[in-house]
Amino acid sequence: MKKDNIENLIALSNDLRWQIGDDFHDNLTEGIYADAAEIVSAAVHKKDEKGKLRFDARIDKIITSRTWGFPLMFLVLATVLWLTIVGANYPSAFLGNILLDHIHPFLKTLATNIGFPIWLNGFLIDGVYLAVAWVVAVMLPPMAIFFPLFTLLEDFGYLPRVAFNLDNLFKRAGAHGKQALTMSMGFGCNAAGVVATRIIDSPRERLIAIITNNFSLCNGRWPTQILIATIFVGAVVPQSFSGIASLAAVIGIAVLGMGFMFLTSWALSKTVLKGEVSTFNLELPPYRPPRFWKTIYTSLIDRTLIVLWRAIVFAAPAGAVIWLISNLHIGDITIAAWTIDLFNPFGFLLGLNGVILLAYVVAIPANEIVIPTILMLTVLVTGISGGAGAGVMFEADSANATGDILRSGGWTLLTAINLMLFSLLHNPCSTTIYTIYKETKSVKWTVVASILPVIMGFVVTFLVAQIWRILA
Amino acid sequence: MYSPVWALSLFIGISILLFLLFRPEKGWFWAIRKSNINNQKIVIEDILKLLYHSENQDKILNINDITTSLNEPESNILESVNEMARHSLILIEGENVRLSESGSDYALRMVRAHRLWEKFLAEKTGFAESDWHHIAEKKEHELTDQDTDYLASVLGNPQFDPHGDPIPTKTGKVADIKGIALSDLDVNHLGRIIHIKDKPDIIYKQILAENIHIGSQVRVVEKDSNRIVFHCEGEAFKLAPIIAANITVSLLKKEYISEDNVARLSMLNENEYATIIGISKEMRGESRRRLLDLGFVKGANVKVDLLNPLGEPKAFLIKGTSIALRNNQASKILIKKD
């Protein structure tokens, strides 16, 4: 009897739903807004704010104008990047000096004095400590400069206008204008860029932004690009042009990254992501003076420290692995030498070498330690003098010294160019991979985001190598 | 042993092979997989649907018509027709084929599954309008009765699919649409678009490209054997009669609100003010909710706030906030200029 009643009720509700029709949700929202408007008009007294609005409109007219909009945008981005890269050199050198040149030897001596066995000493101090110290020294200063600057721009209200100006370009690639912001954020750190995609509230466009964020050269990769370009690209042009040539090469790689970002966004939105829900809206908030100290504080705590902490957590075991592979032996050669031999044929096919591939495998946790690892491994397998011992990452005193070590490892201009390409197109670091998983909660998209760039890197370096060899 | 030319050729060869295997739709891999699926059920269901739609238009088909309409080998179709006769889904009278009562029921269930899935695609996914029909055409064969019932309840037992076709209920009730083809609407008569036919593909895509929406009011202003000109939401459209025949309109009384003031938000110029009349039926699902939540509701005042250096999106001032919308969204919001 009761059951019958319930079924009758359900039937009745279905009938009524038919009668109400599709407009139900519309009418409800209209009603809510009408009520809200009534309450507002009764309760809120507004001052005449016309003057202020006009001021906002004047800024907007300039920022979104055909003439000034785009130059202004590039100027702001270039300034932020320049401040970050150049400004970070000094604190980085300072931190490096303290953490690597003073505390490291001190810890080593301390461990010896306490009576640590040599292997434990090497494993903990040369492996774990050194990797962590390196990541902190290289990663902390640029992030501590970049994120506050970026957050200030965001707070002021400029960044939504950038998304507004650029949306049409991104729309053609099937993406959201706000991806311009997450991409710029990726220039600082891809993990932070992936977190920043939360501002995109359309599921399809957000996934696109997450998967393609890795095509923005991050802080960990800028120094690699600049170093290699200076050593190899700068050397093939006359001395007086070497600075410009290497700068052009680095910018070229960054722009190429944007090209890949658009291409991949387009391909994803036309294929695998076709069915994901897509909406668009972009709010342009009024300009307001940034709350300076609060912004600095939150951007340091929320962005810099969290990312740094994750990087440290991942770098520590990487350091241990780097030390272990260089010191443990299979037969009479180290694991590192053995793996490098294994990777060498494939590396050659890509115009790279086994050392580089191994360095990119062990340095998945942090792009910052790729060059120190390459240098250490090159010294290890070539047996040339230099370096600080098996499994101890180091950096040469000057670009020239670095160049000498790399050339004795068999590097040519092709190796250098392909390294720059591979540095742009390879899997995200483990911090970013972990962040992608946290943000998407999907193993599938995490795997796609991790594997896709590596495959592209293999294909691009392979093609460049073959064409180079055919033409050379 | 190694030569860059060889390596490059090998790579190009492998790429071409992969492309041939996996390219969308036509790839060999998909073709092989498709041929492995037992497709007699699919053929039978397609014949049922064909018969159902023809009988709805009072056309009686013979076996010849069926073989020419379906893209299947003749032997397959004949086999399926025999199978259907054995299960008394159809009655064969001489050359002519008719649906039996149980066949009719079955066909109605297929139609229900197809239209519900189209509704689902429109409301809950991001697939493009032109893809809906093709996806539903495949999916309808996979849905069980429980699936369709569940789908219907999730979607709130909708009456119509996104093209304006009625969705049969579980008990087989079909709401009927009372309307005439746009090509039959007389000059100066008002109508409201209630249905856009999604077949044939070429015509449907043309209508989509014209940006004509279900639920819009139209008024025919000129008509001859070559073309029909009508006003709709502040714009003039010209269509060939054969295309207009695929659009169904319901007649509206002349004294119904005149549509001359109605325009689309995308047509609002700088320094003009307007009041929102509503959001087009074509704005669906998540996107529609979002617009409503932002305050694009009936009666709200709106003006252009900012033009874009690249054309779109434009920012509109609504409820004191500046919201940027792309043209395809703004064209689905109806306004009355003040």
C-alpha cells in the first residue's frame, strides 16, 4: 500500500515536471535575482562612484587598445622575467656559496670526525645533502622574486586583462584565455602553473592548460638554456655577436615552447578532450592598489615555500640515487657507466648521448640538478681530471671550464642544440607530476601529461639530428 | 650500418603506417575492430528505425528501398530481414515491409535511446552539435532498457531532444509537434523555430553555420522559388527553400510581441544600452547555468564595457560587473535595445 503511494508520487512528480517544462531553472534564477535586487535597493546606499569608474575605464582603454595592449604585455612579461633571472643570480650565488662551499665541506669533516663510515658519509652528505642544497640554492631565489611580482600584477587587476586580450588566440587552439596566465606562471615553476589552472573553471580548458603547462620553460631550465647557449651557440658567431646570438637562441627555445603549447592544445581539444564540458567566462575585476605586504607574505608562503618543500622532498632521494649509481659497481664498472653504455646508442640516434639521458632519468625530481649531474657523469666516464669525486655533483668555475669538460665528453653544436630542445621537451619534474595528479585526480591524465612531452622530445631531437647529419 | 638517411626513412615509414592504422574514423585498426563486432543486431535495429521513420511519414517501404537506404551489403540486409520476420518484428506483404506491433515497440525504444543520448551529449558533455547525431547513432545500439531509463531520470525525463524531436516515454507516449516547415510559412507571418532536422548532414551543417537557433522567433519577409528571406533576432537570413524545409516552425499569432526590437547581445554596439530578454534554448547545460549565475537573466540591463583588440571576447557590464563573453555566447543572449 505504502509502496503504491510512493510510486504514485513519483509518477505525479514526473507529470508535473513535464508541465513545468525546461525553463524551470531559468525562472528560479530570475526570481532569486529579482529578490536580491529588491533587498539591495532597500538596504544598500551607494555613493556616486562615477568618477572612479571613469578612471578604471581610462586604464582599460589603454591596456586593451590595439596599439598599446600587446607591446605593454610583452614589456611587462619581459621585465618580470628579466628581474627574476638577473635578480636571482646574486642571492643564488650567495646561497650556493654558503650551502655548497662552506656547509658542505663542514658537514663532511663533521661526519668523518664523528666516525661515519665512508659510504654513509658519501650517501648522506654528497648524495642527499648536496642535491637538496643545490635545489634550494637554485630554486628559492627566482621563485621568491617571480611569485611576488606575479601576485602583485594579479592583485592589481592587470592579469585578467591579459587573458582578455589574448583569449582569441587561445580560443583558436581550443583553450581558455586564462591559459596565458597559467603559462606565464609556468615560466616561474610548472608545479605552480598547474596549481594556478584552478582559475580556469571550464573542465576541458583546464585539462588542456594542465597538460601543456610543461611547455613553459621553468626556472629550473632557464639556467641550463642560458649556460649551454652561451658555451656552444655563442661560440659559432663572431665574439661581438655571441651575447646576442645566445640570447636569441634561448628566446627562440622559449617561443618554440609556446608554439608547441598552442599546437598541443589544439590537438588535444580536437581529439581526446573533445567530449569534456567546455564553458567560458572571464570576469574583469576593478583595479585596486595591491596590498603589498600581504601579497608578498602569501605568495611566499602559499606558492614559494610549498613548491620548494615538495622539490626538497623529491630531490633528497634523487641525490641518494645519483651517489649510489656512481659508487655501486656491477663487476668492475659502476652502475652509472653501465647504464650510460646502454643508453649511448639511443642517445646517439637522438643527437644526444648516454650521459644526458641518464642525467635526465635521475634528475626527474628537479631540472636544477641536470647540469651538475651531467658534469659529474661526464668526468666519471671520460676519466678526465676535474670534479669532486664519484657521485658528487659540481659546477665548473666558469662557462669556459664547463665547455671544456662537455667537449671532452664528445659534445658538438648538435648535442648542445638538441640538449636545449630536450630540456624544453621532456617529462615534467616529479614535483609537477605529483601536482598534476593532485589537481586532476586522474592517473590517465597524469600519464598523458608526463609521457606526451617526452615522446615529442624524442621525435624532435631525432629529426633534428638526422637532418643535421644529412646536411653536414 | 647507421646512416641518417636510412634512419629518417624508417621513421617516416613508421609514421605513415601508424597514421594509416590509427587515423580517426578511417584507420585500419578501427575498421578491423568494427568488423569483429557482430553487427546483425545493429543492422536489424537500423532497419527498424528506418521503417519507423518512414511509417511516421506514411511511406511504405519495400525491400529494395531498405537495401538502398542502408549502407550495408545486400546479403546482410536480406538475412536480417528474414531474421526479423522469424521473430515477427515485421510483416512482409508481397514486396512491402511493415512493422508489427512488437517491431514498433522495439523501434520506439531505439528512438528513445537515440534521442536521450543526444540530449545527454548536449547537456552534459562538450561535443560539438554536428557530432551529436553520429555519436548517438552508435551509442543507441549499446544502451539497454535499464540504461535508457536511468539516463532519462538523470536528465529529468526530458520531452524533447536538442533538435526539437520528441523523446518517447518509457510507456511509448510521444509528444507530437504541431508545426509547419519554414519553407511553407507565408510572408509576414510569425513563427517560432521548434525543430531543426539533423539529417542530411550537409544541410544540417549549413543551418548550424548560419547560426540559427531553436526557440527563435522568425518573420518571413520575402519568398520566391529560389530563396526565403526572414528576420530573426535582429538579423536577416537568406536560405534556399530546400534548406528551410528542414526547419520546423510553430505558427504564432500576429499580435504576439513584435520581434523587431529583439536582437542578439553580440550585435550590441558601444555606448548602447539594452535589456536582456532571455537566453536562447541553444545555450545548454553548464554554460547556460553559468550565464544565469553571472546575472544574465531576463530584465537585467547590459551595455558593452570593453572592446577587444582581437575582436572577441567583448566585455559586457552587467549588474555592475564587467564580464567578458565570446561571440558564440553573446549571440545566444537575446536583448531589447533601449
